[in-house]
Amino acid sequence: MGPPKRFKKDNSKWKKRKDDYDEYNDEDLVDSNEINDVPDAAKNDVEKQDECAIEDEFGAKDYRLQMTLKPDCSSRPLWMAPNGHIFLESFSPVYKHAHDFLIAISEPVCRPEYIHEYKLTAYSLYAAVSVGLQTQDIIEYLKRLSKTSIPDGIIEFIKLCTLSYGKVKLVLKHNKYFIESPFPEVLQRLLKDPVIQECRLRKLVENVETDDIETNIQTKIKVPQFGSKAPINTPAPSKTNSETESEQIVTEATTIPEDITAFYDKIDKEDEDEEEQELKTVSFEVNQEKIEVIQKRCIELEHPLLAEYDFRNDSVNPDINIDLKPSAVLRPYQEKSLRKMFGNGRARSGVIVLPCGAGKSLVGVTACCTVRKRALVLCNSGVSVEQWKQQFKMWSTADDSMICRFTSEAKDKPMGCGILITTYSMITHTQKRSWEAEQTMRWLQEQEWGIMVLDEVHTIPAKMFRRVLTIVQSHCKLGLTATLLREDDKIADLNFLIGPKLYEANWLELQKRGYIARVQCAEVWCPMTSEFYREYLACKMNRKLLLYVMNPNKFRCCQYLIRYHEKRGDKTIVFSDNVFALKHYAIKMNKPYIYGPTSQSERIQILQNFKFNMKVNTIFVSKVADTSFDLPEANVLIQISSHGGSRRQEAQRLGRILRAKKGAIAEEYNAFFYTLVSQDTMEMNYSRKRQRFLVNQGYSYKVITKLAGMEEVIIPLMTLVLTTLFIHH
């Protein structure tokens, strides 16, 4: 029979691309494993409660035997299932009370117009404790909001996940990291763990192990709260008469139970400092290189590290002279997110999630102005660095002398600056640097930064970028992102790398209030031509991808939509991940395009023309514009090629047109998001996967199978397109 056949190793360029696509196919497995977020101590209870439910032939579970319906259930806004899922009625008169509470204690799963779904996780409950909620408050308020009794397993789960949280803190003093707690027995328990023992820094003179634990006495001082002043009324778009009338009818028809409003007022009060008193704490020093290890291990030991910075009482690090300008007016949701960060006069490390175009930069600038210590801002690209500098100059009193840029193209002198803006890659660069860059890096590492702002924080779990957190010392870390998503399972790492999620805004709610654009999402089905489809069925994978992107009918649809919106006076961005398709479409339509090799000066020129030149209404861009491109004028986006099933890319691209439109015509929608997909190809499957995040945020996709007037679009160069495609390969 001979030796077994050996298969050739696939060394083609397509292998890497195929692997990228395969990782999106696996994302269903990650999403479906909901029990992963439950700590070991609570796993059995949650599973046991869920197994008791009776299932029908469709898989629906009957929880009536486990939960008792309350007599006044119609006045209560939510259900709490034994598996940790919570369902909230968005039309309830107590929706606002319940929504704010659920955002604090749980993770949003799906938020369409009428019924929202959340789920309790160990990390979400950790976040709740970190912003000041107590175990009994969480349980009591859930009982008051729920239409039914709360399952015993859920109550036990909440207790297990919250009672030990907040007892241990990670503190930075004089460029040294300490684990600190007012409970000596907790530190002794942690020190018995071999992993933590390895992370601990021991003194040269060591007699007994416990001698290395330092005792400190801290004096608490009463300080004013962030946002304690009467909030400035932000001019939000006025509601229509019909909206106002419907709200009045609902309010009159349904009475809000007093126990809900009274208890909400109690827990919604801003954290107040206790009266001046001395607090005795114990601590031990840890190795800076092992910070990530010790943070992860403490979570496993049910004692997550709480990172807080008492910046008002920090006399070691000098204040910087920076304040918000009077013109910087915070919107209500921005102020609420910052109140979650600044409690008791201290700054909490964590992540704030706001949609693209909702003012994340202003939140970051305000946080830096509140702390008033040296600030380090980390971005994805050089373009983003320039935009952050402009944001600081626009919203704060910082000038050029106070702001330092550290990129491959701009290396300002850092001496005397209070704000340094750089990129993740500049900090984590491992190759040889220039002498000037080496000096800046040495200075940067010697500083004890008051606050570190991490833009697009979802990139931090990447192996290279997470090194930033061990290279630079910072008292407080603030992560900003619109999409707390990764197609791998590393997004949970942010809980110990940065901190818990402090706040997450509701996209649909901001859209209704006029803070972001009202977007119509549409999926346009483009039939494959017979020649292309015959070739598509017979060819290999890499050729399939090019064929469905270069589908002549997709070209026709794209051209039709561009012409239609240009006649309306709209500004259009066309996205394509495939560079060959990008250049081909742009050249045939005589439009400017931006991709990787485009120089910085040419990019700026194209973008300036797009913003201010009335004759330039359409530009083509590759994935370099997925983030960090600020184009508030754009209100139409056409997507002809994308990166597999990436939900994050879909949301980021939508964000390019999400900024509120000034002077827009009073229509139902003032922005349009089109995805062109070739019919009966694998592109349709990728498109479905990409849409899941936005659908969960409440957006709906309109399927367009035929564009009215498309027959008039004639492309005499179709044969040339086909020939060019095959000559190219």
C-alpha cells in the first residue's frame, strides 16, 4: 500500500487571511458560553436553579414553580430569571430608575426598543461594588423592582460575588506598587498563596515574613464631590407634542410604587465621605513587572484589587494648571459617567463605554482636568494623537507648551509638559530607537503619572499593547471605547488590566434625544452576474473573495447610491478592506481615495477637501479610517468590502456617521449606512454576523433587493472590469 500520503503544508498568502476568517466563525462558541463569567463559588447554584426549570418542545423554560408573581407586578419593570438574565420593560414609568441600576450591576445583552435584556456576571457585580453599592442594597432594590420573587440561587450568587470585593486595593506610592487593605487577615490570606508570594518584593533585611507588612494611618478629609454643583442644563432637542402627550398618558395611567422611588433616592445619592477619622491600613510592596499576574490571581481568589487614587490629598506629585473652559458643557450622560469614576473625592480606574460621536474625548479631557496631575493619553495612530491635542486645546485651558506629542513624526520636548499624548506602538516598540526617542522614553518611565487615558481600550488585551501597563506607572487608568468587543475571549482581561466597566450608554436612547445621528441601516443585495457566479462556484477560496467584492452589480449599486446622495447634497464615505477593489472603484468613478501607503499630507488634503469643498462629496477609504478619523460632515456610508464577521468593525464604521447633524432636514433619518453584499455568496453569512452587535443595540437592518431606477445605470466598462480582474491574477 505504501506510506500514507502527506498533505502539503499550506504556505500560501491566503492561509493567514483564511485563519482570520475562521476566528470569526468560532465566535458563536464564545458568545454561547454564558456561565464563564460566574465565579467558581457560585457556578453550582446558578446551574442547579436553571436545571430545575421545565422545558417545552421549543426549548423555552418555565420558571413559574421557582418564582412567585407579585400582586402589583404590572407596576414593577423587570423579571429576574434563575440563570442570571434580567428582562426590563423600557416602556415602564420606572424605566429610568431601573435602567441606571441595571447598568451598574449587570451587563447589557440586547437593548431593542421595548424589552431590554441584561445578565449578572461576577465582573459586573465587582463593578457595582467599586462604585459604592453594597450587597444588601443590590438585593433589596432588585426585590423591589422585580415582578416576581428573586430566586435563592441569585441572592446567594450576589452575596458570593460582592462580600469580598473592595477589601483590597492596588496603590502607587513614590513609583512603587503596594497591595493595601484595612483588613490584616485578608492580606495574610493572600500572602499564603504561592503565586502572590512570587509577585511580592521583599526587603533586603528580613527577619519574619510578617515584618515586611507596613502599617499606615490615613486621615480622611471631607472634599467636594464631582458634579456636586447644580448641573448646567444642556440644550437637548425639544420633544415633539406626540412624545410629550404619550409620556403624560403613561405617567397618569400607572402609579410608581413608593418603595421603588424612595430606595432609588437612597442608593442614587452621590458617595459622601465619612466624617474625618483615622483609617488604619496594612500593605506590602509588589513587583511592577508582575502587576498583571497579581491582579488576575486576586480575582481568582475572590479578592479583586480595587484601584483608586486619592488625588486631592496627593502632596508628592505637583498639580498642573489645567481647567475646563466655560464653553465646555457636559451632556447628562457624560456627567453621569464621570460621577461613576469620581466618588468620595477619589478617582476609580475603569472603562467608560460611549458610542462613537457621543463625546468620549470630552470625557477624557474632563477627567484629566479633574485630577489635575500629569496625564498620559494613549491612542491608536498619529492622526488620533493630533486629534486629541486639538480636543485638549478646544475644551481645556491647556496650550501648546503644556501638551507634548510623542510619535514617529512629532517628537516634542517633554520637559515641563503636563500632558503627553502618544501611541501604543511608540511605548511598546522593542527595536532600536533614536537618541531623542530614547531620552523621552526614559523620562516617561521615570514619571509617576496621575492619570492614564487609554483611547480605543479594546485593543489593550493584545499581547503587545498590554505591555504598556508594566512600562508606565500610573495612579489611575481610564479606558474609553465605543465597542467593548473582541472576537477572541480576551475582552474580560480588561477587568484586571484596567478595572471594571464604570458606565455604558444606551445607543438608542442617545439617538432619541438627538445626541447622536438617527441612522437608517440597510443591507443591499447585489445579484452575481452569470459569468462571475460560474467562476465563483468553481474557484478556490482566495479567488471567491475577490469575485464577490468585484461583482459588477455591486459596482452598479455603489455608483447609483453615490449619485443619488450627491444630488441630495450628502457627504459620502465608501469603505473597502480590499485595496484592489478600493482603487478600482475609486479610479473608475473618478473619486479620491485613502489607504495605507497614502502620505500624511495627502490624507490631510483629501480630508480638508471633503470637509470644506462643495465639489468633493465622496471619498473612498480602506480600513485605516475605521477609527480616529473625525468627519462630522459625513452622513452616508457605503461598505463594499469588510473584514469577515467582525462586529467591532461594523460598529466602528457606523460611528463615522454617528455625530449629531447640525442643520439637518427634519426627517425620520438623517444618516444612512449601506452594506453591499453579493447575493448567494459567503459574504451574506459574514454580513449577518457583523450586524449582531448593532442589532443588540436596538438598530434594525432594512433589506433592499432592488433599487428603484437602477436600470438606468449603464456601465459600458463592465467587460473591462472583468478583463482587468483576471489579468490582475
